[in-house]
Amino acid sequence: MSFVGKEGPHNLTLEVGLDGGQAITTEVQRFMEDRGIRFVLAISGGADDDSPFLRHFLAKVSGVKADEAPKKSLIDLIESAKSDYVAGIIREILRPLRNYRIAILTGGTTWGVPRVANAVARDYGFPTIGVFPLKARDGKQVLAQNDPKKPGEQLDLALCVHPLIFKSQWGDESPIFAKMLDAAIVIGGNAGTMTEVTHLLKLNESSSAKKKHIIPIYGTGGTADKLSFFPGKPLIMAECIPPHPITSGRQAYDYLISNNILTEDIFEPQGEVT
């Protein structure tokens, strides 16, 4: 699939925290307008999700007395299966949304849910946005921009968040991530994902703000499975989190449509889709 839209900035990087907030806001708004983006759908989830069973299994495999090549092949197969599972969920959500004026937001990292979500989004022609702390970029843990070696893993807009105080740490980006999105799909996730959800629920407490919907994929573990027990304000949670378990990408898509989270003005084609 290819996408042809308005001419505008491509592979734009903004350094958040080095300049005034209004200047960054203006640049982001210009990017959205140039791409015809009217809705930002985030795919939130752990970059390093696992489970006690998976850790135990991998430890057993690593301890087996065998050549390194077979062990590495098995571990690679497990990691590939995890990625395929996550990709399947995301494809079910994004495939029917290809004509929507939507950008896909992730944490922009080179592994885990963000990497898979970014790859699927680009396969389907969606503009991609990544929000990450300076620590990630300095550690070269961010998806490539304008790198010919990684044509399928580019971010169209990268927001590198600098720390307001002390050294850069994971989590510095969470408030910016929460403000950027209109709705979030949550797949698994650990403390970082829970931090993003916390920011979203706090933003939703504002009576004047449009509610940011949070759609966990139940059964993927971590934050997604624990949201129903989160100590948020019950009325706020009832307004932005599905009242029943969503267990697949297709169900998440149906929820977005049936609850008018994605409206007709967002459905207008972004450009020529082939």
C-alpha cells in the first residue's frame, strides 16, 4: 500500500524541553495540518513485556547443554512469536482504519510493542509519531529516521523529551505522550505503561477537556489486565475505559466505531490510497 498526501515535513525531530513549549506546540500543529491528521491513536505497551512463565522457560532453554546455535534459534523463535502475536492484534485494529485521518503514536523504541506497532502502521500507510526520553536516543534505542538501512522503521515525527531536572530517565516522556493522543490501545505493559495511563486519567478529570479513551486488550498481561483494578476515580474510569473486556484487535476496532470515538470527519480520506 502507498499513500500520497499533502506535501509537508517528513522525518521531523523536535527537542522537547530545550525550547519554549509554545514553539514545540506550533511545530506539532503544523505537522498535523500538513499531513491532514485529525486523530492520534496511541499503541501503548511494554518494550520489554514478559511473564514469569516466559522467564522460566527462557532460563531453562539457556541452561540446556547444547550448541549455542540451536538455543539461539529457539530463543529467536520465541521472540518472533511474541512479535507476531502483537502484530496480529494491531493489524486487526489498523487494517479497517486505512482511510481515516489518523496518526499512530508509540514510544518510538527499537523493540517490543512500539517497534511492532510502528512497523504495522507504516505497512498500512499511517503517519508515525514517537515520543521518547533523551536517554533512549542517546542509547540509540530509537527507531531510525531517514535511515536507508531501515526504510520500514522510520518515524515521521519524533519528540525527544529532555529532563526538566537531573538526568534523563524513562518516564520523562509520559506526560507528553498522554497529551499527544486522542485514544490509546493498551497491550500488556509494565510501570511505564501504567504511568501513561495515570497521566491520561488525570487529564480526563478536567471537565472541559475531551475525554481520552483507554482501551486495554485483556489477556495480554501487565497493565492491560490490571486497569479494572486501578484506583482511579470510578466516574472518570467509566467514561473512558470499556465496561466489558476487550480481548482482540477486532473488538477494539468495533469499540472505537460503535462509541463514536472515530467520527465521520476523521473518516475522510487522507489522500490517494492504493
